[in-house]
Amino acid sequence: QVQPVESGGGLVQAGGSLRLSCAASESIFKINAMNWYRQAPGKQREWVATATSGGNTDYANSVKGRFTISRDNAKNTVYLQMNSLKPEDTAVYYCNAEGAWGKGTLVTVSS
């Protein structure tokens, strides 16, 4: 089973940008959906974005227009470019592939 490993989190001021990476332990070429989720303190985990093997992308309304998901099958990596960050984007961000979860990377947005 593929094992995702997230990186790229950190502390950023509101309005700033971060790029998260999700490196898979094996090829993601045949994996249909690569997903990002997030879990804010005291809240349930929520879906953020999906990139399919066919090149389609989809986003939660709360991040649409600010976040961009992309996948590099040659590098077995999925990215989440986050722009115009808001304090409410503060969360642990998780990568999900075929039901496998990474350990997450913390994003903190200060006001």
C-alpha cells in the first residue's frame, strides 16, 4: 500500500503562501485520486482538494481560488500551493491516497 509523507508546513502571516508536498512511497501513476485534507484544532478532518489521474481537480469552497493542487507522477509527488492564506487555514494538513494517510504537516497562519 502506498504510504504518503507530507512536508512543507510552517508558520506564515496572513496573506502569505506555502507549498505543501506529499511524497508517495511508490508510483502514483495508477492512483486515480490524490487528496489533501486538513484538521483544525477542535474540529473534524475536512476534505480540501483532489487531483485525479485524468488531470481533473476539485476544491472545497473554502479554498477555491486560493489553493492549487497538482501532481507529478514522475516524482510520485502531489503538491498543494496555498496562496492568500487566512488564519482559518490553520490546521494539520494530510495527504490521502487510496485510503492511506500520512502523518500530516502543520500549517499555522498568524493574523
